[in-house]
Amino acid sequence: NAMLSWQRTAYHFQPEKNWMNDPNGPLYHMGWYHLFYQYNPDSATWGNITWGHAVSVDLIHWLYLPLAMVPDQHYDRKGVWTGSATILPGGEIKILYTGDDDNSIQVQNLAYPSNHSDPLLLNWTKYEANPVMVPPEGIGLSDFRDPTTAWVGPDGEWRVIVGSKINTTGIALVYHTTNFTSYELVDHVLHSVAMTGMWECIDFYPVSTNSSFGLETSMVGPDVKHVLKASIDDLTKDYYAIGTYDPVNDTWTPDDASMDVGIGLKYDYGWLYASKSFYDPVEKRRILWGWINETDTEDDDFAKGWASVQAVPREILYDDKTGTNILQQPVKEIESLRLNSTEFEDILIEAGSIVPLDIGMATQLDMFAEFEIQGIDSFKATAATESNITECIYAETRTSYGPFGLAVLADGSLSELTPIYFRVVENDDGRLKTYFCADESRSSLAPEVLHTVYGSEIPVLDGEKYTVRILVDHSIIESFAQGGRRVITSRVYPTQAIYGAARLFLFNNATGINVTASIKVWELNSAFIRPFPLDQVEH
Ligand code: DQQ
């Protein structure tokens, strides 16, 4: 349906057509970044799941390759589900993935490249004696999936985690292996959290507390903490916590039990699910992939002929300023798409005003904005306490200190707009706290798509301005506040704010304060995402 073609993105990874979900087995090999993904080659809805495959030299421009794995064995006939890659010290690649078998039992399978010296890794061999793990006693036959990247422990054995649940408690089962073909279940879980339900797509990795490099998955040490992430099936959200890993006993303890996995922080307060990270040995960084699911209807997806995109890959770091969260930033390579830029300095946005920014094309943007509240100290004494208006509200709701921020993918008459904003609230003790929000209630005139307000409280430290980096790509808005302490991905479906009609505005809906903003906006080029010309090259 050409009527919906403007929703296609220009620099996000998505297949040419049909359905995609989780990113799988990201890895770097012989000059190429490889991305695999859950893919239905036949339709724009979930089903018949295979592993799609694409490669890139820079994480931005992608070449589609033939399907890497299809459901063709008794142990994966109902679907080649999510899995991860492990690169052994000698460079050998092992993939563990979940197969939905002939009897709809979830089992873990091993696969490896048929030819390691092929940079494109075109052909994959499934291990002849698959499956290598079956649901252990006490685990539901359909509650056992998504093996992680393996890491090696102090005893030289490899560890792999598989997500599951027992009743309503989400759990991470740990297995040991020395050869990737036989596995021993550890007699206790790595971690569990009551009432969080099935844990899908677990990710477990170290972060450095004293450097700005990412860490290889097996790294442990004094300046290392470990992030545990679970995709909470019941909520369709990726939750993480920072904690300490004991590599001898294979247990992990969150720094703050009240912010444990599934009840504390989310990677993304909008739409991002089933994410997976990998270590990039070239740039010594940890990169996160995540699936941005649709929030329109299945009929809309059939009309478009495709569903879902992958988020722009993000670099992950520990936030040593707060010590309580990770930071996520789009990989630096995205900057190679920047075209002309426009800069606005110290723009006054008076209480109750909206300021258009004359930037030309506004459907493919990268921007960085800083906001400062004017005279907050003198105002504070008289402001009414509004902390009972919780969290994120409609952007047009006026309160003492906001909302203020940017309205993106807006049309000139503001019939459609997506406000990305901050809102400051005075606590009972007189201290300020900040919310970071995205209001999708007016993103689209289409009635059938989701219209929700998302967001979270966000740490803003003494002396910091309110800062946000925003990427806009036709129907996706990814917003990273305070250096990536909180992220919101908005999946929006404008019908008016499209092509040349899309605009960008600053706004301040506070009743009591003026705000100044400085903002730099870059137009972004489109990325090349197309089939690999396999017939034209030798590989
Ligand atoms: N998607 C896969 C599963 C995983 C789920 C199936 C998460 O392996 O648990 O497509 O989105």
C-alpha cells in the first residue's frame, strides 16, 4: 500500500518486506558486523520464524544476505528462535539458539559456520546431535528459551544462561560446558525475581566502573559490575539492573534490591524489546541491538507489507556519575549520515509558548538540545507542590515547571506532534525531581494506533542542564536524555507530518518559569540498506 510508504525508515535496519522481531547473534567477523534477526519470509506477521542475516562494515549501511537458518529439523521445525553467538579465544564461532521442536517443546541447539574463513558466514551447519539442552525437570516445556552469549569462568568452563520461570517467578538457569555440545545444569539459578513471569532474551555482561571502554563478556575484576537484563514477557519491556557477579558460585546480586530486574529500570521507556548486546573488538565497546515493535494494527502491517525495525545500535557504558544506571548512546557511526546543520543559541521559550525552528527537512534528523530554567531559585519558594501529579502527563497539561522540550514530527498546524519533554516537580522536602517523557497521544490522526504517554523519573545532578539527543526517522523517534540515562523510543504513525510537511518546535508549557534552549540540528542522510550483490563478487 503506497499510502503508507512514508512510514518506512531511512536509516534504521529493516528487511525489504515482511515481519521481523528479535535481533539474534550479533557478532564481528573478518571486517563485517553481522546481524541476524527473527524473520518471517512469507508474511508481515509473526510465524514460520527463520534467521534473517545482514552485514555491515559500519553498523549503519547494511547488505541483506540469504537466510542463515530455516526451520527444517525435528528440533526446530516450528521455528528457529532467538539465540546468541560466542566467539572462542581462537576465533571459532558457536551459536546457541532455541528451536521450537516438532512437539512445540523449546530446546537449545548448536550451530556453527560451515566455513570460518568466509567473511560473510553464508552457510551454517546445525550440530548433528541437536538438541544440546532440553527443558530440565520442573521447567515448563514452553518456558525454556533464548540462550545467552557464553562466558568463561575461573575454572575454565563456559557458562550459558537460559531464561525461564517457575510459577510466576522469572529465573535465569545457568549451564556449564567445556565443548558446547554437552551441558550441565547448575543446581541453583543465577538470579530470580518473584512476580516477574517468564524471562525472555536474557542478557548478562560486564561494565567497567572506571573506564569508557566496553568489556568482553568473560571479564571480571575489581572495577567491573555486571548488568542482568531480562525481557519481561508479561510487560513486553526490557528491564535491567546493575549488580555483582560471583563467578565461583555463579550468582548475581543487584546493587539495590528494590530496583531488581523486572521491577526497576527499563532500557527504554517506549518501545524496545528482546534486545541483545555484543562486544565489538574493533572499537572496544559494548553495543546493544533492540527490536522496535509496531504499535499499529496487524491490518496496518499487512497494508504496509512489513512490520518492525531495529533500533539504531547503541553503545552501552556504566554511568559513574550516578552509579545507579547505564548510559546508552547511538553508535558514533550514525554521525557519518549528518548533512547540513543549523544551530540555535539561547532561545527564550516563555511560559506557555511554542517556537518553530526553521530547519528545512524534518523527517530525518539528529539533534542535541540543552535546556535551562530561568530564575528557578526565586520561583521555588512560591511554587505549589505538584508532586502528586505523577510522572508523565499530556504535554499540554500546564504545571509550575513544565513540561518543556521539543515537539517533533509535527505538522505546521499542530494537528500531529510528538512532544519529547522534561517536567520538573518539587518534592515535599523542597527538592526538585525531574521526569523525562514522550507524549504520543497526538502523534497520529489515525485512530487505531496506540496513543500513550511514556517516561520515567530521571537523575539530573547539581550543575547539569536538561539535555536530550533525539534521532528522528519518519516513524521512529529515539530520545536519549542526560547522556543516555533514560531512553524513550517512540513508534509513531504520522499522517500529516510527513515528507516536507514535517516540522520541529520548541515548547514550554510551564505556568511559572521561562526556559532557554540551545539546540543543534543535523539533517541526516539515508543509509544504504539493500541486497548484497552476491553474484557480482567473489566471496
Ligand atoms: N521471540 C522469539 C523467542 C523469544 C521471543 C521467538 C521474544 O525466542 O523468547 O520469535 O520476542
